[in-house]
Amino acid sequence: MPEVSVDGKYLEVVEEYKLLGVMISSNLKWEANTDYITKRAFNRLWMLRRLKNLGLKTSSLVKIFTTQIRSVLEFGAVTWHSMITKENSRTIERVQKSALAIILGPNYNGYDSALLQTNLQRLDIRRTTLSLSFAKKSAKHPLHSNWFCKQQDDMKMKTRAPKPTFKPAKARTQRLMKSPIPYLTGLLNNDATKI
């Protein structure tokens, strides 16, 4: 491990650190964060089981799930959603599948039908929607609008294809293209309701 010192004081080098409720790894991968949030969410499923046994209605159980459990799974999602692997996404989705199986009990006939019955969305779709909403608000905000560079309107060359509203990020690696700012820029450019 390298020794890092600032003003003569040596800093401790750690592999993982929780910053504002998000687990950050030294390799900048999101497995530790996924494990952390899914473990916290699975630990809260007892609440649904207990309330189901007490006779709470399905609509009330869904409300408790969205406020007490899904909120844990979506905390800080804008920062990590674009960079998680498919396996991480499936692990997070598994929590919602388990919750719906508890809520619906014997009426559970598969994940897709359970989503229709409870009027919920898949979590990966929700994270994309949350990211787009965050990007729109950030592009309008005076302090954060510099995250997204608007395209210069060049009247000299007319092409058939419309130009994207924001300048796409250039990167040599896929990892950088999946990072939040390039991903959010792409979401803004693909969105039908331009800012």
C-alpha cells in the first residue's frame, strides 16, 4: 500500500469507505455498494412479513415497501446506476421480487404479473427515470448547468440529422462513458422533451 501524507500527517488507505450512505471502493466498482444496500433492504423485509400476518391490505403493504425498502435500494442511484453490472442489477431486482412474493402471498404468479397487480415498475427502469429527472434539474440549475455543455449552433452546415442539444462526452474507455456525467448527457440528448 502506498503511504500518503498531507501536511506531515499520514493518511490511512482503505479499500472501502461509506460516504454519505454510499459505499465507495478503491477500484471504483459498485459490488460493495450493491451488497450493502441489498443486505439492508433484505433485513427490512421482516416488516412486510409481520404486517402481512397482522392482516394489512395489499395497497398498504405496497406503500410500506416503496417508502421503507425501495428507498434504500434507490439511495444515491444517480451516482452508481450507469456503472453497475447486469449481475448487480439482478441482485437489486431480487429484493423487489422477494417483497412482491411476500405482499401477494398465494396470489403471486411471477414477477411481471406481480408488477402489474401492484402497479410498480422494474427498479432498473425507475433508476433510469430518476437519473433523467436529476439530469433535467441539474441542466436548469445555475450551479450545475456547467456539467452539460450546450452545442454551438453552427449555421454554416445544415444536415438532415438533428444535432443533439448537449455536446456528447468524448472518452477513450467504456468505463468513462458509463460514468455519471457522460451517461446523464446521453439521457438528456435522447429525451424527447428537450430542455
